[in-house]
Amino acid sequence: MPHAQFDPTARQALAITAVEAKIRKDLTWQRIADAAGLSVAFTTAAVLGQHALPEPAARAVGELLGLDADTVALLQTIPTRGSIPGGIPTDPTIYRFHEMLQVYGTTLKALVHEQFGDGIISAINFKLDVKKVADPEGGERAVITLDGKYLPTKPF
């Protein structure tokens, strides 16, 4: 039976424990995702407290990270989502995403509504991918794909 977790601090503490185990065991997020049998983006988000893992995935992640049974059970609870507390983020990487939305948020909204109509892009029926590619001008570029189902507004 699915259970909801209403105390975000419980999942935050779990994330700290899991990341410490990841570091101690010198694991990558991809290795953890491979154990879970899920995508690296979903698995990472789940371990960091933003998704519930299905029972087999939670057991596999727990075994790999050396987590106890209570922690494995907590990995399966539906979290209170949202990993950025109020205000402008201070972490430079997260801040840049905030900045991207500050600059391009209204553009994205205008283009989505022009192409799809009134509605939203789901963050639940959603896929995320991050790739590193060579920059033809030198260095590297980050290609981030946000792939969400469009949900139209339905008048009632």
C-alpha cells in the first residue's frame, strides 16, 4: 500500500545518509540507477527525496548503499516534493537554472501556449535527460531535455 510522507525532514535525512553512503562506496548515480532498474534522473531524484521508489528498486538501492529496512521503507513513501526552500537559490548551479527560468520562463510559456493552447506541462508524467557534448568552439556543453506530457486546461 502506498504511504505518503508529510515530513520533508525525514526524506532530507534519508538523502544525507544515502549520499554519504554513495561517497563512502565511491558509487555513481548511474550505478545506483542501474541497481534500481530505473533512469538515472528518476533514481537520483528519488534518492534525494523527490520521488517514491517502487519496492524492488528501493530494496536494490538499499542493498547497494547498505541502508537499513526502515530507510528502505522510507524510500518507498510518497514525498512532500520541492527541494528548494523559499527565496532565490544560493547554490550557483541551482541558481543558474533559476536564472534561466527568470530570463526564458515567459518565452517558454508563450511558445507552449501558442503551440498547445491553455494548459501545463506535467512534472509528474515527465522525463529528464542530461548529456555532456563537445562544443564546436571548444570546451563542453550541457544538453538538458525536459520532456513532460502536455495537459490541457479543461473548462467545467
